Amino acid sequence: MQAHFGDLNCVKCCIDDFLIYGKADPEFVGTTNAIANHDEALKEVLKRCKNKGFTLNQKKCKFGVDQAKFYGTHISTKGFRP
């Protein structure tokens, strides 16, 4: 997966799992920039999956969350914790 998605900012992949996040540009104030950044990365991942013929497990997909557990690490807007 790294070969197909490793060049994308705001995307982490491990085996067959993705974490897509937004990162605010420090030149802009507010969360709108981070959301737009996330949405662009999500669109690119979905486009590449479609082009490569990859399928996604709808039951494992979560959208619009502000926290997630990714390979044993709890990730949120407040940071990381085990």
C-alpha cells in the first residue's frame, strides 16, 4: 500500500488500513483549512483505490470522526495515547 499511497500528505497506511487526517496550514486560522485538507486527501485515496481496483470494507470505514484507534494508538485532536 505504501507504494500506492505513500506520497500523499495526511495519509498513513499500514498493511491494508488507512488513516486520513486533516492538518491545518499555520498561515490560516480555524479548522476549515484542516477539513479541506482532509477532504482532498480522502478524494485522492478513493480515486486511487478505484483506479487500482481496490475495494473498501464499508463496515470498517468511519468518516467525520475526531478520534480513532489506529494500530493500538488512540489518536485525537488532543494528541496520541496508547
